[in-house]
Amino acid sequence: MFNDQLLAGRRILVTGGGTGLGKGMAAKFLQLGAEVHICGRRKIVCDETATELMGEYGGRVVSHGVDIRNALAVDEMIEQIWAGGPLTDLINNAAGNFVSRTQDLSPRGFDAVANIVMHGTFYVTHAVGRRWIAGKHPGNVVSITVTWVRNGSPFVVPSAMSKSAIHAMTMSLAAEWGRYGIRLNTIAPGEIPTEGMSKRLNPNDQPGARTIARNPMGRVGKMEELQNLAVFLISGGCDWISGETIAMDGAQALATGGNFYEMREWSDADWQQARDAISAQNEKDRAKRA
């Protein structure tokens, strides 16, 4: 679909690039000739991903360990990257989410999502964008959001609120920064099963089962579809697209609302089972970090 050197000369940062959707997009950018930077809280995971991707595709992947909830740490990482030259593109992918009845949420649970998704995304976008403006460099920002930014979603209120903030940031900065040659867009993908996402959002189901049953096209999304859309948005193929949120979900949001409304039928026992499954996944993740 794309010339194999389409992104030659590009320097792209993918937040949350060590696993899941971020890793998939980073791989595609690398295949197309870009120098790729990935960051995440677990630097060892990003290091392993960088080694894996360079071993498979060649090129250069630079790994950074950073907690994007820390604005100072974000600025230090971006300054370090800029020492080798400006970025050309930013992919805001880092996120966190889990299902919960809102009355069961603690402030800490809310902040666990909002501090990464809303605050962290702004910190990275601001650190990159102000350097682009100061250096008179054009740039692209592509952020991963959700279809719920258009209609909300029960049982994932911290994510719905925080992703809506990214949606608003994208529209606002597209208008404010367009004169500097900076474009911002978002992709709102439907379910593309990854381990962490599936076990925190559909803890009682097999990955993809709910989407397959409800989606108009009867399937989940494919990583290559997300990769191709992300590449197109930064490729220069249509630089007049800015401020847009593009749904990539097989029309599921149009047909069903695309959110977690059906969980209103869960019993207290169902919610307890979900909490137990999410806790088990969190313990598994902590063990990996240890």
C-alpha cells in the first residue's frame, strides 16, 4: 500500500510504544524508513521491544523510560530527543483504562486513568509542540481516542472524560497551531484485541467475543488497519485533514453506541468477578515489572 521508504527521514515518537497498539504502529513506521522513539514507564519493556523491532526490520528504534504523568520528566525526555534533531511526528498512544461502576470508583482509581490519558497526553503534546513552534518546524500529532468521545460511555467514566479532553485538545490546537504547519488528528479504533486491554475492559469474556457478536461486520479490528491509517495521517497524502477524529470500528458505534451500556445488566457478583480478574491482571503486570 505504501512506498517502502515513505517515512525515510522522519523521527517519530510513540508513547506507550513498548506493547500493544503502540508497538504495532512503531513497527510499521520503522518498516517504512522512519527513526522511531518509543517510551513507557517500564523501560525494560521498551528496550526489549526496540531490540525486537530492529532485529526484525533493521533501522533505528530508541527506547525511553518515562512516566508521562510527570511533566518535568516528559520535558527532559523531549529535550534529550531534540538533541539529535527535532521530531517530525508524535503518536499519543499511552493510556490506561478499566471497567467499574462509577459509584465504586475511588479518587485514586479515577486519577490512575486521568493522569495518564488527559494530563500525560497534554504534557507530551505541549513539550513537542512548543519546540516545533520555536524552531519553525511543521509537525503531525496523531492521538488514539475512542468513539465514546461523541456519546460518552457508562462504566468507563474516567476514560470517557479523559479521551474527550484529548478530542477537545485536538480540535482546539488544530485551530490554534495550524498557522505553524502543525496538524492534529485522532483515531478512534474499535476493539483490536491486546492482552492488557482485553482483560481490563472485558474481564469476563474471551478477547473479541463481544465485538464479534455485536459489530455490523462481525469481526474485530486488525492491527494492520490501524497501522495503515496512522501512516496515512502523517504521510503527507492529505495535509488538509486536521482537527478530525476518525472512527475505525466497522460502524459499531453507529449501530450500537460502541460503548459499555450492556454492562447495566451485570449483577453484583458479575462486578466482583470483574474486579477480581482486573486485580489478577494488575498483579501479573506488577510481577513482570519486579
